[in-house]
Amino acid sequence: MASPELAAGPGDSGGELSLGAEEEAEALAELFERAAARLPGLVGAASKEQLLYLYARYKQVKFGTCNTPKPSFFDFEGKQKWEAWKALGDSSPHQAMQEYIATVKKLDPSWNPQTTEKKGKGGKTTFGGPVVSSLYQEETIREEDKNIFDYCRENNIDRVTKAIQSKKVDVNLKDEEGRALLHWACDRGHKELVSVLLDHAADVNSQDNEGQTALHYASACEFIDIVELLLMSGADPTLQDQDGCLPEEVTDCKAITCMLQQHTIGKT
């Protein structure tokens, strides 16, 4: 994501700083916060690539090196954000701030960093910083509108378990896309919930409308512990989706690929 066009050099941090190291760091941090406050007003001028670029640097500044699991299989925007952040590796927060500030200046050459932005209704912050587009928004569902799949996605083990034990919900119930509760639990990385569903006779080899099994979901999201659990519970690594892809072909994790191949050999 760090394209040459957007990359900033050491002298492109929004002003020459000739103070002591500590004062310089404080000045840069303050400038960064002002740039973040300016960004919501520049969304219309920014491309999706630029928003991802800025998002990744905001995360690097606030949280350091990417330390969160890869988002779920169908969370396309989440994966884009995660990959943009992950690509920064161990880049320093100092560099990330410089690049963030430089990009905001490119979007608005007339921006005066000495002017403090007023926070209006759109100035709230969420997981990724200022809410500047759908890239920064998370869907919220009212409690009264939630169904069993919502409880599964949010890892509400108690609700899901009680619903299954009461026979009000079939453990192998599927949504409109053919995804069972087990698919969703694997997709979100909820290992304990996966174990609970399997203990209640969830079909470990159930396929959705695209032919994908729980093993496809867990493999694609690189949840190695869940892949191992599924295999121990009888998941078939030779089942292909409708495009002819095996679980081992949808992951970039070498450890998972090796594990799946070993189990495939064991089945032949």
C-alpha cells in the first residue's frame, strides 16, 4: 500500500522541527492528531487506496505492529484494512505519523496544521480512528433484532448453547447463503464456540452454497488451532468448493497447508 506517490520523506512532516528530540516528538504527535482531525472533511477528495493507506498508519501510530487476527473470510473491507496495516511490519510510529501528515497535506495543500479542527457530528472515533468512510464503520444490530447467527458471530456461547439445548434451534441450521453456525464460528475464530457446536453434533463437513466447508473458512482466516480441532473432529480436507479449491488452496499459512496435506495423505 505504501506507493511512491504517497510516501513521505523525513522533511515532509508538515513543518521543519529543530527542537530537542523529546520536544520534536511531542510536536509531531500533536501535528498528527490535527491531521487526523482534518481527515473527515477530505473524504470526498481521497481514493480508497489513500484511505487504506491512512488507516494503516493511524493503526501503526496508535497500536504499533499489527497484532490482531486476520479478519473473517467474508469481511472484505476488514481484510483490506488488516492487510494494509500488516504490510507496515515494524515501521516506526514516527515514520507512520510523518507519512500520515504528508498524505493529508497532499489531499488539502491549503491545510494549516496550526489551526485546530472543530469536531462535529462526524468527528467521532471508532476502532480505526476518525470515521471517514465505510472503511471505518462497523455494523451494529439492536439486541432485539439479533438472531442465532448474530449471537454466533459475536461469540455469545451462552445464548447459542441454550438455544441448541432447548431444541429451539437446529445446530445445523443454515442462513440464506447456506452457512451453518459452524461456518460462522470458524470464520470469526471462536475456537471455544466451535468446540461447543461440534460437541452438539454440528456437521463438520457441511458445505455452504459455494461448496465451502468449515475447514475452508478456518484455513482462509489462518486459525490454525481451529483447523486442527476440525481435523481431529473428522473434517475432510479433500472436499472441494464449487471452484474446485481444497482448503489447503485458500490459505497462505504454510503450517496449515502442511497439516491439511498430512491429513489428506492419511485419507488416501
